[in-house]
Amino acid sequence: MNAEDLLYPLKENLVVEHDADDPLMLRCLSSAISYAEGYQKKGPDYYLTHPMTESTKQAVIVLASFFYESRDGSTAGFFSDSPEAARQVWETVKLLLQGDKDVIL
């Protein structure tokens, strides 16, 4: 699964109907996928050749949405009123990714 496969679900989550930000959203998705692979100890580009669970897809969409809303480097957009909400995003993403995490012994 690549970033293009998740573009529509991301836009749906953000309630974005235009295509003007597609390149930015694809970068956000690529970063979120890379984060998921690293957090889950999968290795780079793992999800290009392996299926992504629904939990991981949701984590990637939530994280990419956060990246898009906070693209200026601050907690902007939806998160501007509550820095605690921004922290909660990261906790939610970690919980969603945890179930698919490879255990290294």
C-alpha cells in the first residue's frame, strides 16, 4: 500500500473536496506510513509489498491528518485550541499501531 491508496480516505477524514493540496497530503501520508513502519519495527517500504491492517490504516490517516493540520510546525487548525488534543493524537496513533508491532527479542 502506498500513499496514493490512502489519499481519498485522508481527504474524506479532513473533509477536503479540492485537489490543490494533493501533493502536500501525499507527503503527509508518506511520512505517516514511514512513521508506522518505524514504530512497528517493519523496516522501510514494508507496506509497499505487505498488506496494512485496518488499525494501521486508521493510524496513518489520523497521523497524516495531524501533519496536514499542523503543517506550519505548530499546533494549528483543529488543534490550536488544545495542545492536549495534539498529545492525544500521538497516544491514539501509538495505540492503533501497537497491535501490529513486531516484537524483537
